[in-house]
Amino acid sequence: LFQKWVESEEPGRSSRFSELIAVGDELAASWSGSNLASLYEKTDRYLECLTRILNEAGIDYFPRGFSEIDRWARSNGCRVKPTGAGGGDMLLLIGDAPLEERQELVVTTMIDFHE
């Protein structure tokens, strides 16, 4: 479905897809050496581009409950990003949220953004 959307001749699609790739590259580069505010900004921009394209393409990508978890993360000064092998079936929480409130979300990593 997504490939069909990208390859269609509709004006502007190619440039919107190129924008998504560029924003995604910026986000990927920001994981190393960026401050948290910059990472949040790039995550927001990526999600805006991704959401716009997915809506245009009619693709249901975000996992069930994403909106609720996104609101919770933002209310705690954090961000959440869908991830997974092409299906967005997992969420990556960025920041220090009170995880004791949402134990169902916890899979710990060893990344410390405060160093």
C-alpha cells in the first residue's frame, strides 16, 4: 500500500515522501549527541510528516492505544515514537516518565540521555 502511494503520479507525493526521509535521517542522527529538547523537536516533526503521509495513503499504522500513550507521555514532558519492523507494533518512550504509572509499557534499556 505504501509503495503504491509513493509511486503514484499525484502531484506533491514525491516531495512529501522525500521530506519524510530527510526528517527521518535528521531524527536518526540526533540520537547521538543531541540534547533532549532537540530530540523531541525532531521526533515531533517526524511524527507530523509520517502521520500526514499515512493518512493520505489510508494506512492504519499506529498501534492500538498510541494516542492515549502519546498524550500521557507528553503530559509528563516526554515523547513516544512507534517503532518495529515496518508495522509500528512497538513504542519507544523518550524521556523520564513516571513509568510506575504504566508498568505495561516497561521494557528497560541501558541508554542514559542525562550524561
